[in-house]
Amino acid sequence: MHELSIALAILDAAAEEAERRGGVLVDAIHVRVGPLSGVVKEALLSAYELAREPSPLAACQLVVEEVPVVVYCDCCAMERPVESIQSLRCLYCGSPSAKVVSGRELEITALEIQE
């Protein structure tokens, strides 16, 4: 379960930023996760619950935004959602595309802090 190491890395990054800002309290960490990142949202949330207990951020919540897979469709000449992550085809015209625009994300986007 690699989600535990990801949860620990998220906590480390948040703790480092809190320290850089003078030891502020972090109420929540916001992350974006795409289905092509290899991270399962439920597993990440479960791992985060385990990882945060012994940390200085034990009361900090993890807020996960799920990012859909979007490809650039050459036929439509537009960014389009896909039929499924197993078939990277334009949802509208059915053309295959390897030009993934979003869906690979695994990033911290914001910290809610108390100053």
C-alpha cells in the first residue's frame, strides 16, 4: 500500500510549510488526485488517518478533490472527457487519444491555516 508513504509525504510537506510560516496551525490539506496517478482515494484517506495520529498535524483534515481524465481529441480539436480510464477515447466522437490533459495529478493545492 504505497498510499501510506504518500500520506506521510503529504504530512511532511504540510509540516514543513507550517514551520516555514512561523509554526502556524494547519486545519486542512487540500490535494488533487487523478485516476491515472495510481492512488486510490479511499486508500489514501485511510492511510492518512493512520499517518496523522502520531504527527504534529493530528487534528488536520485531508480534503481530496478527484480530477477526471481529460484528453485532447484531434478529431474534435478540443479537450474532452474519456469513455473510461481503460479506454482513452473521446466521450463524444469515440476517437482514441494518447494526449492526456488531466487525470495524472497528485498534488497539494492548498493548506488551510490559522494565523
